[in-house]
Amino acid sequence: MDDEKKEGLGEFYSRNYLRSSAASPDDARARHRLAAYLNEYFSDDEREIGLFIERELGLKPRSYGSATYTIYWESFLGKLDIGDFLDVITAVVRFRPQQRKNRKGSIVTYDLLSFTRRVVAEQNLAYRIDDKGGIHPSIDAAFAINSLSLLRRLDDAKLQASAEHIARAERSLLPSSFDGRQAIRSTFDAAENLLKVIFPNCTQLKAQSVTEQLGPYLVSHFREDRTEKQSADKLVKSFIDWIEAAHFYRHASGGTETSQPSEEFTIALVSQGFSFVRWIADIYALQNSTLQE
């Protein structure tokens, strides 16, 4: 079976051989495919999903002039800007991710979440869809895994502010609204918030606070393993280097805004920042669980 997957058996020719290596921020065929699916998926309750979209997004999917509440999905989705289009994906999945319908005497199971994920992957869009229908940038597989595991680790009431900063960093990486400065700043803010949670008297994330407080806190977790402790000490030093690199994009010198960093540099710096935030959050969780035992 693995060999068949590698060979792409049964796959469409264009997806096997004409697929671009670069992911796209938008795609007309993706919109058309989703419209065709939604037309069947909500055929019995267009009014309910239409009103939900109106309430949540302020968009008007209804086709006026009809005696009933009718949505012409292809026309509606085709006119949206990319931000609204992605929001509609989230809205329809949130409203009803799955359902079973009677079709000509047979019960058919529809999985809207799986279908939208498949369309996004097959049309090579630069996004991933989480379990609740939220849209996130899909830099690569490693980045997606790192950001998902990080957000799960920050699922703690005390770490909510850090989680919000990470979510904002992710939104800033979306192709439709890329803002490298904000992505770096938000990642820095997530790390700084963790510092303040662990050490309430610390007000700034800088070399001194890491050297004197956060660094020893992290390294002390590995006191029983000399090699791991030495390696952790080096990692703390690289974290200080990361802080200093990110600082260039946090505050403009002389009142002039710094230029936007390139996408490749932003992803490199944010990815490293995510890893450091995850490491701090991991140690915080482990230390807390030890104290509670």
C-alpha cells in the first residue's frame, strides 16, 4: 500500500505531474469545489447556515429576489476576498463539521471538515485547517507540527496570553496578510509573557533576565544529567541570541519603522522562537506537576 501511495496510483494526472512546488494563497478551483460540496451539503437548510454566516461574519450569502432563502454558493464564494473566503470555511465547518443525510433511500455520511482539508491539500493552498475549522498558515510539515503542539502546551489559563500571541503570530504568516514584523513581535511577546508568569517580578525579556532567572530555572530541571545540563546551558545562550535578533523588529530606532523582513527570514526566526516558547512551557508544566505531587 505504501508503494502505491508513493507511485500516486489512481491520482489525477495534474496533481501528480503538474502540481506547482509553491503553495498558493488562493485558487479558483478550490472555491468551485467547495461551492459544489456546500450546495449539496446544505441543500435542506440554507436559511440556517446563511443566517449563521450573517451573524458571525456580517456577510450576505442570500440571493435576494427569491421567494425562499437561497444561496448560490459558487457566486457567493467567488466574489469574496481571500480573508472572507477563509472565514466562511471556518464558519461552515464550525456550524456543522459532519452530517448524515438520506439520499434516494440510502444514508450518506458527509464529512465537511475532511473534504475542506482535502481540497486545500489537493489544490496546494498555503493553509492548514485545525480540528475546529480554524485556518492557519502551512509553512511546511515541521512548522505545522511545531505550532500545533505549542498551542496545545499553552492550553492553560495562566498561559492564555502567550497562546493569543502565538495565534497572532500565525495569522501574521498567512499569505493573504503576511506581516513578518508582527509575526516576530508576537512570538517575542509570547516568550516574554511566559517569563512574567514564571517570574512575576520580571518585566522584560532580555539577556539579563534570562541569564539571572529564566536560564537557571530551565537548566536546573536537568541537574541529574550532566550532559543534558551542559547542552541546556548552551541552548539558553542561543535563546539570548534569538532575543537579541528579534529585538531589531520590536522597536524602531529614531521613530522610523523597521523594514519588513523577508518571508524566509521571518519563518526561520519565528520557527526558532516557537521552539523556545515550547521548551519554556514544557519545563513550566513539568515543574508545576512536580510541585503538585
